[in-house]
Amino acid sequence: MKKFLGACCVLVLSALPMFADEISSAELLKQIQSLQQQMTQMKQDYDAKITTLNGRIAELENAGKAEAAKATAETKPATADSVSPETKAATVSQVDTLDDSFSDDDLYSKMNNRLGNIIPKLNQQGVQLGISSIIDTNFHHDTAKDGIGEMKGGIAGFGHHHHEGDDGHHHHHHGDKNGFNLRHIELGLTADVDPYFRGWTTLAFEDGEGTEIEEAVIQTTNLPYGLTLGAGKFMSGIGRINRQHSHTWDFMDTPLVYEKLLGGHGLRGKGIQLTWKAPTPFYLLFGAEIANGDNELFANHIGGDHLPDHDDPRLYTGFVKFSPELGDRHALQMGLSYARARHQSLHEHDHGGVLEIEALDGYNTLYGADVVYKYAGYGEKGEGDIILQGEYFFRDSDMRNHEEHESFSNRQDGYYIQALYGIAPRWRAGVRWEQVGLVNHVENHEDGDRDLGSSNRATAMIDWKLSEFSMLRLQVGRHNYAMAGGREHAWEFGIQLQISLGSHPAHDF
């Protein structure tokens, strides 16, 4: 036993130089001293039990000799062998138990686990860089007079065109043009940096509009108590579609409620995000974000000659996600969202050759709810799968004309519901119904209070995932919009081809 303990000490000391770069000298010395104390205590306990057992054996031998002295001359001299079989068995059992408790294998396991806790594992995560690219192209045709993009821009109550912000982005979201379109090229980089951080960045290349950083995030991986902290430029965790990249959408375009309340790119910004996964038997996640805001319809900043300059951050959000346990083939997730941001807009109006500028400054508040249900069918490659999904948002906008001190107020909402079904292996069919402006109350000094009409769109699609890396989709939609001059209708048709290059990280639920 002593030789084994000595050999273990030599082994530990000889292995320490290999990890000298991984932990500090002070911490290493502290841990070695702790390990030595534990080994010394184990040896002392072992010796104490051996001494106790030896004393017990000696007492048994003396008892045997006393019995022999009292025996008759014909009786065989008593020895330790005269001890009853039951007593011997008990003694042997104690020795066996001791041997089992302090076996070489058990001691080795304890030492190995201890060393594993105090010496960090060598890792190579930082050099394992994942690179992926998405190429998204389509053929588009619609029957709108000036194109679907311009038609959406004129929806009653949602038709303001906002001046570009001080970040220099012009934010053109006019939709696809009739003909062939190179919609989106996405380049993604991701890696597990070390035991403490992971990171990813996503670059978007828009045809004719340059390059944009969609995301650039540093996220912790080892915080206690279910906490995760992220920093950089990120897509907000509110809602469901907001945190998804366009190549993961179930339809070719984002729902109207996102386009008209949050803009074509959704809600995102540069800041920090903190989430907490509660220690519950079901999935329960709370999140909060603080960001500068980079959103033309919800958290825009202009400043300059007509509006005041405001310091960052200007965007604050909170959300909660809840998923009960429904069994192996059923999954349900529900969420609530809140966002508040300082917002500015600048409108230019031509009245009889006179240019009038309307500079608004104030706050936007958003309330949202989302739900998604998934059923895993018994077929292969998605056959029989069902997905039901919906979201609702309400935006309360309180603005004031900075120069004339007149108030402007908008109360608007919107929702969508969609359903998808796996009609065959790798084939899906889906439908989506959406409305904006069920509440479409606009109030300003010039026009007074107005309740404008709602607009809607119905869409159907079918897609075919030829493999895990390519997808072909056909989509048709019917638009019915309330415009300033009355209702307008249009049909839209599209064929989309999308491929994925390289390794792509798994998507959220």
C-alpha cells in the first residue's frame, strides 16, 4: 500500500509540468497540498483500522489461552484456533471490508477524478472554425402596378418612408422585382473558442446594396446557475421569426406584421443579452437585452439639424419562453415579448411646391406573443410532420414634432398564423394567413383621430428538400391592402432555389 501511494505521488508530480501552462503556480500548489492532505488522511485512517484489528486479534488470542489453562489435561491446548468460527468469520469479514474500501483501483479512481477537477483539459476548440454559405435566388412575378414592394409601402397607416439614420444605411426594402433575383448571400463563421466562450458572425451580401453584418456575437458557455451572456451585434430574442435568418423561414418572405412594425430585418442591435434557464423539469427561459438599436421602424436615430441627438443605448427588451413536456412526438413552445425604444422619424411633404419637414421624436413600445406546435410523424424524412405557428404584435407609438411641439400617436397591431404538413419524404406544403391593422388608430394635430382599415394576405407554398443542402420552393400569394385611395389587390408568384455550402450549425427549436 505504501509503495502504491508513493508511486501515485511520483506520477502526479511528473505529470504536473505538462499542465503548467494551463493553471497558475499558486493555484497548482494549493491543489497539490490539498491532495497530499487527503492522501495523508486516507493513510492515517488505514493505519488506524489496521491497528484496531491487530488489537482485536490479540484479545482473541489471549482469550483462547485463558480457556486452555482451565481445560482438563486431556483437552488439546487452546490457541487462537480455538476461537469460535463465528468470531473468525466476523474478523475476516472486517478485513475483507477494509481491503474493499481501500482497494488500489478505488484509490486510483479517486485520485484521477481529483486531478481531472484541478487541471483543465487541453482544448483545441478555437482552431475548429465552421464556415458556411447560403445562396438564395428566385424568379418573381406580381400583378401590382408599381411592384409589390411599393404597394406594401402605401398601406394605410403604415406607409411612411423614413429618412436614413446616422449610421448611413438607406434601408431599401422594395421587395423582389419581376424577373430573376439574387435575393441573399449569407456567409457564416462559428467556433467554440475555449471552455468559456463561443462566437459566430454572419455577413449578408445583398445584390446592389453591399455587405452588411447581420450578427457578430460572443457568448459565454460556462456561467453558473443557468445563465448565458452574449455581447456584440445580435438578433433580438423577442418573438419567433425575429431571431431566424431568412434561409430558415418556412416561406419566401417575412410576415406583414414584421415588415410593417419592425422592418425587413426585424429587431436587432449592438449590445448585450442575458438569459436564464430556470432549473425546472420543463423548459423555462427568461431573457433581457440592452442595445443601441438599429431599426428604421422601431428604434431609429437621426439627430442632425432637425432632431436632437440621444446617447446609446436606446433599446430595451425582455422575453420569456415556456415549453411543457408533451411526449416524444409532440413539442410546444410559447413566448411573451416586450420592447421599448426611443425612436425618430423624418418625413418630407411637398405641398404646392413648398417642402415641409415633419421631424418626430418619441418612444415606441411593443408587446408580443408567439406559439409553435410541432408533431413528428411516423414517416421518413419529414413525412407526416405537422407544424402550427403564430405570432401577434401590438405597437404603441407616442411621438412629438420636435420643432412645432405637436403630438403624434399610432396604435397598430398585426398577426399571422401558418400550418405546414409533410406530404411525402422531403416534401412539405404550407399555408399562411396574415393581417395588419386590426387596430390601426392614427392621431395627429393636422388630421385628428382616424381609424384606418386592415390589410391582409393569403399565401400557399410547396417545397422540396432535395437533400440537407438544397431546397426548391414554389409560392403563390394574394394581397388585399387598404390604401389611401381605396383597396388594392394583387397576385404574386415565385420560384425559389436555395443551397447551403459547408457545415451549418443546428437551428433553434
